[in-house]
Amino acid sequence: MVTCFPRTQILSGIALATLMAATRGHHFGTLEHLPSASWAVFFLAGIYLSSRWVFPALLAEAALLDFAAITWGGVDNFCVSPAYGFLLPAYGALWCAGRWYAGRHQERVAMLLPLAVSLFLGTALCELISSGGFYFFSGRFEQTNLTQFASRLVEYFPRSFSSLLFYVGIAGVIHALFRAASALAARTERFRTSS
């Protein structure tokens, strides 16, 4: 189980919320803009943040960021449609995948497999729900069919998944560094007290 002290959870929550605010709306990375971290934020929050109120708070943040971008930021409102509500279960899939992994986590290399499985399945379900909802229910497409939807999945899923992997990879490195520093501090303390 991933366990964090309350202070660590608060700092992690602030960092994740800040990351979403800094990157939301930039779906494809450039030198000026990193790809959107929203999906990774929901997955990582599921792993590291135990409070249930964090999920609705992150949903509210995402909606407020979209509202501000469209209202004051000059962003096109093409993605805001009757299908916008599908983001709730889509992000929920990522959150639940993170929660599932958190309940099984142990500090062992063998845990990379369950992490990869939860990451892939959570992302695939999120993509199906968000893209499927938009494609079939947004009213932006005159004719819809499963074949065209499948081709859209093949086109967009790799980009979405690679963005998610980018941020989760960075989080993994940070996690490993903090664990190594914590283990070193514990060994130093044991050595100091045994001397």
C-alpha cells in the first residue's frame, strides 16, 4: 500500500493541482507547452492521495480551468458539448486504476507489472469513455460508426498514453528518489544511535 504522511499528501495534492493548472489545454507538447497532465494527475492522485474529496476537487479544478480558458483565454469551445459529462467517468477510470494499484503497492521491482497493467487499463478505459462520449454524443460529427471510431482510437490513444507515461515516469523517478533518501536517512539514524 502506498502510504504518505498527511503533510506529504497535502504537498503532493498541491503539486498535482498545480501541474494540471499549468498544462491543461496543451494536448500536444511543444517547447513552449508541455502536454496536458490531466490524465496523469487523476491516476497519480488515485495512488498517492487517500482522501475521497480529492477526486471531486480535481474535477472542479478541471472544469474551472476549461471555463476560464474558454471565457477569458480565447480557447475554442469545440470540446465543450453535451458529451462533456463523460469526463467524469473517464477521469474516474484513471482514479480507480490508481486506487487499485495503491492497494497492492509494495516497494519491489515486481510491482512494475501491476503498475503497468493498471496504467494501461485505466488509460484505455478513459480513452474509450472520453473519446467515445465525444464522438457519439457531442453532436460534432454528422455520421458516426464504430469503424470510424476505432480508427480515431488508433490515432489518438498512443498520444494520450505517451503523455500519461511521460508524467507517471517522472513521478516514478521522484518516488524512487524520495524512497532512497528516506532509506539513507533511516540507515544513518540507526548507525548514529547504535554508535
